[in-house]
Amino acid sequence: MSLFTIPSNSTNQMNAWRRDFHQYPEVGWTEFRTASIIANELKNLGFQVQVGKEVVSENRMGVPSEEILTKVYESAVETGGHIEYLEKMVGGYTGVVGTIEGSKPGPTIGFRFDMDALDILESKEFNHLPIAEEFVSKYEGRMHACGHDAHSSIGLGLATILSQNKKNIEGVIKIIFQPAEEGVRGAKSMVDAGVVDDVDYFLSMHVGTGSPLSTVIGGSNGFLATSKIDATFTGKAAHAGAEPEKGTNALLAAASAILGLHSISRHSGGASRINVGTCIAGDGRNIIPSHASLKLETRGENSEVHTYVHEQAISVLEGAAKMHGAELSYEIVGEARTCSSSNELAELVIKAAKEVTGVNEVIPIADFAAGSEDATFMMERVQQNGGLSTYSIFGTTLASGHHHERFDIDEAVLPIALQTWLATIEQIYQHER
């Protein structure tokens, strides 16, 4: 007999949460409404709730401007955010952790779910399901285009079932709702705050990523280590026709950097990536550009390769600035590690998934198809402390690929993920015995 009874309305409730979050997408460090609703739900379920600086360190990467934070905070107040928790999140400290303790001794199990959306204009085409079903984003230029709305609803579904079956919990279960996964910014700050230091088994997940509905992957490997860099070149403006020699061309420095960055030699130790995603410079066609900014990223198959690419990228930026007489400033605004799932825990997930209705294929371990993930910081910390970690994939049919304006999921994945996580808890208890 299963330890955890799932009521018939659980799927409808998860769908409702998911569609609500989808309508109010909030990007990294601005998940005020989402996080406060989650915190309030956890409180009502009887969880110990920690929010804000209790679970997010002040050492954060890629935090939006105070103006943006204030604007989104005010919007959250107006659209159903819970002021009791919003006040603790001022400044963008939007992490939430719910903890529930059973009446029996046992391990500490941690589940991590990300909450943030993306700066993407959602499709307005009539056959886009969120349009047809009237849960399309209400915020122009922002949408849940990666499935984190589904992740958050699965986390709340899990919390609901656990609260209703508290007598069967052995040890402690922590449900971690992480901000700012996009741009790989949030996990490190929660790790620095000690959120996973007591966790023996750590489970994280993603829906989709190219896997079909009814497929469960127990663990993922092949995460690319990455760093996200914002670089600014500062020069001196001058009249481009009358006195060009009196200017210092920041755009030329940036252009030289772009060419140099994409010319970095590969490394024999593994695969690497580098990309300059944006370049913004200058003020007018007859003005020597006095400013230029780049947003770029580096990636590597392992720490050695990534360190090499990252250091080479910084050298190229510095060299380009020096060559053109410009000043350089740069900031690391995101970071993730490479980390492998623990085979032992991935196998427990697979054993659990085999008993779940709707699962037709199970794969013990596969490479992560989406590149980088900052849950690797949490995975690594738990493993360093002697625990087990895994990153599972729950396949689902996608309307379009991740980070696309027509992205949408088949919500049939929600009960599959919920049932698998509950069954995995039971597998962990059996493993402990």
C-alpha cells in the first residue's frame, strides 16, 4: 500500500496553479507574486516557511535595478500577492523554503523547483492554447516559456499531499522554490544561505527538454559549466567628421572583442561554447561611439575546459580595450557548475516511475539536452556533504521548443511528476532501511 494518498482533485488543482502562474510571469529576482502565493499556500498546509534573506544570501548575481524591482513589487501587491511575505522579499529576495517534519526518524529529503519566467513576448495566435483557454500572459514581453510555472505547481502539489499524509513522513522533507534559474543566478545564493546543507537526498527536475510525454529520465549528466558576463567599454565621444582623432571608439573595442571571443581556440579536454548575444553601442552616425556593452556567455564540458574558456574570454576583453584605448568594466551576472547525478538516487527514481500510471518509458541516465543548469550548485553541495543528488526529466509534448513564444506543455505531465516524486520518497525510505 502506498504511503501517500493522492486525492482525485490534485491534478485539477495543479493545473489551476500552473495557469495562474502562467498569467503573471515574473523574471529572475522579481518573483514577488509567485513566491508570496507559494509561501502562503505552504503556511496554510502547515509547513514551516522561510522566505527572503532567510534562504537567499546577499551575494547575488544579475539583480535587476531598484526601479524594476519596485515596479514589479507594486504589481505583485495589486495582483494577489500576500503582503505578509512580500515585505520579507523587498529587494528581490524571492526564495521560499517549506519544511515539514514527520513523526518518525529518517533522512532529510530536498526537492527543488524553479519559479522564474523569461523576457519573451508570448504568441497571440488564436491556436496557441493559453490564448484559446484564456490563461495567456498578462504582462507584455514576459512569459513562462520554459515550464517553470509547471514546476512550481508540481511543488505545491507535492506539498499538499505531504501535509495530508504527515503521519507517514520519516525524517524531514524540504521543498525549495528557487528564483532566477534563467541566467543561472539563483541557486548559488540559496546554497550560500545554507539551504541544502542538511539535505541527504536532493531531487530536482525539468519538464520537456525534448523528451516525449510518458518518459521519465532518472538522472541527468553532461551539464555544461557556464558563466554569464556583462562587459562595458568606455571611450570618448568626438565629431566623426571634424575631429575624429580626438575620440576613443568604444564600438571598435567591442567589435574587436567580439571577433576575438569567437576566435578562442578550442580545448582538447572537452567541448566548449562561447557566444556574444547582444552588442549595444553609440549614439549617432556622426559621433565617435563613447560606449559599448556586450552580453556574453562561456560554457565548458568540465571545470578545466570552462576555466580555460572563461579566462581566455576575460583576456580578450581586456586586450580589446587596451588596443583601442578604451576602459573596460565587467560583471559576472550568472554562473553554473558541471555535475553528475548520483546513479544510486537516479535508480530509485526509476524504480518509482515504473509504478506510475502513464509512464511508458524509463531511462536511468541521459545527458542534459538544455546545456546548463544552476541546480548543479545544490547537487554539488549535497554530494560534497556525503548525500545523493539527481536531476530528473519528465517528458511532455511541447507546442514549440523551450524559450519560444509559442511554448506550451501537455499538462498530463503534472500528475506523472507528482506521483513519481511521492513514490521516490517511499523508495528512499526503503533504501534507508
